[in-house]
Amino acid sequence: MIEATTETIDEFLSRRAADVEEAVRKAAEAEILPRFRRLAADEVDQKSGPHDLVTDADRLAEKRLTQDLGALLPGSVVVGEEAVHADPATYDALQGDAPVWIVDPVDGTRQFVHGDDGFCTLVALAHRGVVLASWTYAAARDRFATAVRGRGAFLDGQRLWAGPPAPGRDLAVATSHPDFTTDEQKHVLRALWTDGVAPRPCGSAGLEYLAVARGELDGVVFSWEAAWDHAAGLLLVEEAGGAHLTRTGEPFRVTGGNALPFTAARDTATARRLAGLLRVRD
């Protein structure tokens, strides 16, 4: 087996990035879309509570992606949301030397369960804590976004560039949904309710990141750090000219240990402004 290096992974992405996109499409077509708006009651379960749902689509799509992605890049490992739920130790692979596929089979499961098309499949490839490529597939909308570090971000083949916010209007910001936010986190997030900022609860994290990369949303502020929710979108935003910062002013790390909440925004100035607001209540 060839040891994974930056050079070998870069070569893999040059040759086989399209194969990863195809694997994501096939998983969605086989396991997710056939169940969209057709879920039976026994195909939906709760994890930590009534707002934390999992479906057969999540489990089966992740199983398929784990098999297919591992076959594409021998020696790689998969950190998937459902596998980590079953065995939290699986998350430790993010700290290792092997290339890691970070997978959220259905990001926005609550929307998926309720028949809303605002969900997506998220895949990212990371190595030694650095996200190198990402794939975001909004299957019900047939929109596909990709990014490779240093090579740009694209939506359906068109280059994305977020650009700065329009001057003179409030910043549109999606924030952690109240259902998933502790009282302490809500206290910090209340700093966003100020002149010049227009916050709202987020939907699918992956689709909110895509909106930032497209310049349709000025920023996001999230209070949790699960890598499968953020890795793909953060690279998409970076490659579209944006930036991400924790409340202490450091870039977000997919390996964890971040000062939360953190922000990602369409340009560096906006990211700094939002991160500064998050420090107000320290």
C-alpha cells in the first residue's frame, strides 16, 4: 500500500475527483431520493432527542459511501456521522495520519423527514487536519458544489466567488438553531442581535455554507463543531474567497478543540466583524 502524502493525494484529486462526485450521486440516487417524501414511520428514529433524527436513508447512504470512497482511495478511512454515533472512538481518525473521508449522508435530516428539499449530502477529504477537497450535493434540487484546496469552488461547473457584502445593508447571518443550542450558547449568540446584523436560525449547515459561497448569505455562526457538518462547507467558503474564525480569532479546526461559537463569512472583514461580536459577552 502506498503511504499517503500530500503529493499522492493531490494526484488522486487530479485524476479521480469526478469519481468521488459520481459516488456521491449514486449513493443519493440509490438510498436517499427513493425515500424522500416516502419515509415510513419505522424508517425514522431519534438519537439524542426529538430534534436529532436519523433515517434509513442516512444509515444506508453512509454505508454505501463508506464502501465506495474507501475503494477509490486505498488506505483512507471514513469518519461518518452515523458511524461515530454508534462508536464515538471512530472520530479519533481525524487525528491520525491516514487520509480521512468526512461524511454526512443527509445533512438536514429534519428537513428531509418533513418533506422539505433543503437537505444535502456532504463529503470532504482531509489529511492531517487539513481539508483538501469537498463535495456538496443537494440531491432533491440537483445542485452539486465542489471545491479543491487552491483550485477554487464551483457549483454545477460554474466558478463561485462570494465577494464582499453590499454596503449599507444589514448582514444576513444564519445561526445555530435554538433547538440545538444551550442556554450559555444562546447568551453568546444574542450579541448578533445588534444594529447592522440580521440573524436567523439555520437550516442545513451544508446549504447555508453554499449560500455564503454564492454570495447570497453574508455569514454563518455555529455553536457546535462536528466535522461532518462543517468540513465540506468551510472549504467551499474558503475557495470562494471567504474566511472562518472562532470567537478567539483563530481559524476553525476540523480536528476539534475550537473556541465556540465560530463564524464563516463571505470575506475576511465580515468574518472578523462577526467574531468580534461573539467576544463581546466574554
